[in-house]
Amino acid sequence: MVQDWLAKPIIFVPAFAAFWIAIGYLISAMGGWQSLGARYADDAGRFAGQRWYMQSGAMRWTTHYNNVLTIGADSRGMYLAVLFLFRGGHPPLYIPWDEIEISEQKGWVFSYVVFTFKSVPGVNLRVSRKLGLRVAREGGRAVAGEHAWT
């Protein structure tokens, strides 16, 4: 029975696309991107600063974005977007710096930079220390807990 509809592209392709988009929305809701999008969606494409493509990060409930993030920074705020193949439920975001707290955290092996979003409690973005420091510096921001040797 299942093999019958898998063999028919007219049924399989739309079903697969719907499944793919639904999974994107589920991940967006779990990680908190959906909540951020309700407040900070970059519909107007206002961001024109430095961007770092194919980056990784983690949000709440162990939602990981491995090599699919575009992260940017300028003097006004931070830009976040997901690779177009995974865009379902993930609108591009532009978050003003006054809405972001930045801190450095030490893990078991690596150190991370965590961006906490003041108006969306419980949602944060954790990235590698190297990337987080570059983003903060590009935006002219200090990182709480930053080591003296950087």
C-alpha cells in the first residue's frame, strides 16, 4: 500500500514537501525561532552589515542548527537567517542590540557565547566562542565574562 503512493510522484512530491515544511515549523517552535520571528522578523530586509554563512548554533530544548545559519552584525543589531532549504517556520530576523544580552559560558571542552533575547524570555542562541566574539565585536558590543587574552 505504501509503495503504491511512493511510486507516484504526483502524490509523493507534495506529501514530502508538506512533511518537510511541517518539520521546519516544529523545529522553529521547539527552539524558539518562531517566538523571535513574531517580534523581530526582518520583512523589510533592513540588514546590510557583515554576514557569516554556514554557521552552527543551538537554541532551547537542544535544537541545533548545524552549518545552516547565516549570522550577521552591524552597529544597530544582529541578523539571523536559516539556509533556504530549511526556511519553513524560520523567517530572517533582525534584533536590535538593546534587546540582546551577550555572555560567555564555559562548557565541558569548549567555550561558547550566548545571545539572550530580553523580550523573549527562555530563548537564547549559543554559538562557538570564536563566532560569538566576532559577531559582538562587529556590533561594537562587549561580552560578559570575556577572557582578557582575546
